Amino acid sequence: MKLLTNIQQLDVSMFTWVMARKRRTLFTQLSRWISHSGDGVLYAAFGGYLFWTGSADDRLLLACALAAFAIERPLYFVLKNGFKRNRPQEALNDFRSFIIPSDQFSFPSGHTSAAFLMATLLANFYPDLALPMYAWAGSIGLSRIFLGVHFPTDILMGATMGTSIALWSLRIFVT
């Protein structure tokens, strides 16, 4: 348990350091926009587009994404409600987040998990998009910290989970 306590202390220290150094207005506005891009609407629209185009590659990407999300969303829910880690606003004295989160607990970050899942799938099917997609996914994770709703380890776990599940999906469907 000492290891978990040390990780929590490091996590809070990193979170506090980030919060003390950001320009609240600029980062808050930009973070809201970036975070909102990972709310799920774009994933559904992109899935509809892939279905509509009808090409074999697009259908394969859609199948990979649907299978990956069928694993990722329930796993995210079980982990979040199993660990029951308080969000920064509840865990830290005299801190208020900049947005109202969609659920109660913070570990892992669902926004980050979904973003890295999609970035990994798209990077596999469209290698030229790898850098911008991973930059976007990383920005979503950082935005969740800047908005005060996640600690850095929530983001790290979300990125690891999303990437791992996407790689599993690719292995099942593509190789």
C-alpha cells in the first residue's frame, strides 16, 4: 500500500504543478474545445461515414472500432466503478475543476482511452495520420488535466488501455 500512497502523492504533486503554471483563460477555453472533441459525437459520425462509404477497408476499420469499443467501454466502466478514485475536486482541499464531469470517479480517463483507441486504429489504417491523431489523443488527455477533472495517472492508464485494446482489435481483425 505504501507504493500506492507514493504514486498518489506524486500524482497530486504533478497535478498541482500543472494547475499552478497554466494560463487559466487560454488553457481553459482551449481545453474545453479539445475535451469536447472526445465526447463521442465525432466517433459516431465517423462510424456512420465508414459505414456509408462501403469500401472494404472502411468496413474493416469500422469492425475493428466496434469490437474495440465493445471491450473498452465496459472495461472502463468496471475499472472506474471498481477503483472509485475521487476526482481532483473531491480529493484536494480548496480546488474546483473548470467543468462538471460526466461521472463521479476519475480512474481511468474514458476520454483519453477512447481517443487513443481511435488514434491507434486510424494510424494503422492511415499511417500518414499517425502523428496528428496521436497529438490529438494526447491533447485530449492533457485537456482533462487542465480542466481539473483527472490526475496524470488517470490519463496514463486511459492511454494505455485504449491503445492496448485497439492493438488487440487489429490483431483479431487484420492479421
